[in-house]
Amino acid sequence: MTGTTRTRGFVVAAVVFAAVAATLLVLGLSRQEPEPPPPPSRSQSERDVPAPSDAPSGGGKEEGEDGGEEARGPVLPESEPVRISIPSIDVSSPLVDLGRQSNGAMETPQDHEKAGWYTPGPTPGERGPAVIAGHVTWDGEQSVFFALGKLGAGDRVDVLREDGRKATFEVERVERYPKNDFPTLEVYRNLDHAGLRLITCGGAYDEEERSYSDNVVVFASLADGAA
């Protein structure tokens, strides 16, 4: 693991409590109206693919520990992402940079048709949980991640990087969480492999609050042979 990768991992861990909870709240405050497709049932979304907590970890360590041991599975060097493609739901979008607002919340894409990469985290393909977020709807129209809940285990997510490499991830599971009970550590904790988290809104739409009740999260890992 490079020094840069280790530093990025520590950055993710350090900012998680201050920023991530507010991050997901911000994603729910956009102008969203139609109810998007729900995630598949657990039996479909986890078919034959172990959840991260059940997967074997490298060097006998528990997943999430960063002791400098060799990463489990393929990893790529640091390189910023430029485009995401999800063939099974017909998503193809350039990626914008998402930083943090002054209140600690993650920025959201200004263009609802584009997804964004959370820049304080790892780049897709590096060891750790790279995060890409996008709107589900906007002013009553479907946005870039409207169909995210349709993904299931084994589906492919491709991320084109500045270095010309394509990081191909395989979906492990898709979950939906109430925004007031979001599992921050599970989503953003350090990993012993190259992971990807796709985040958008889901569930019922509250007309008064102008937001959805839940967040949909896709958990994926860099596929073998991708490095």
C-alpha cells in the first residue's frame, strides 16, 4: 500500500463522523418527486456474493483495519475518475468533483444528469471505499441514479480514470436505509480491498419536506483482473 493510499484512508476515517451523516441529508434535499425503483430483495441482491463482513480478509486482520498489510484482491494506483458507466441500467455519466461544504456536508452535483466523485476519499480502484453520488430525480424528472435500486449482485460498474484505465467493479449488494438510521461506519470505514459505494435517495417522497425518506447504497468491489 502506498503512502498516498494510506493517507487517503486516514482522511476518510477522520472526516467520517463530521461529514458523512450530513452528506446523506443533503442528498435528500433536492427537488425529487417520483418514487424510484426499490432495491431487489436481499436474496436477490446477495446471491452467492458474501457481504463484506463475511468475506475473508488479508493477513488474518478484521476488515477495516489498516495495518499496512497487502491489500486483498486487485488494487490500482491513485488516478482521478472521469466517467461512470453502469450497463445494466443504461447509466453513462461524466463525473464531477464533490468536496465538502462549509458545514461539513458533501457537495452534490449541480447538474442532476451527472454523478459526482467525493474527492476526500480514495479514487476508484485504490484501496478503500471510493464514493460516487448522484440525484435520483429533479423537478419531477428522472436523474442519473434513478434506477440505482434495480442493481443486483454481479452487476458491473465501470469507472474510467484519468490514467486511461477502466476500473471494473462487481456489485455485492444493494441496501436501502432510513436517513435517520444510516450505517455510517459500514459504508465509509477503511477496507482491506478496493471498494466502491454508489449513493442516492430512495423510498417515499415527502411533499412537505421535499425529500425522500431513505438512501439507497450500492456496495461493490474491484473485480479480479481489473488491475
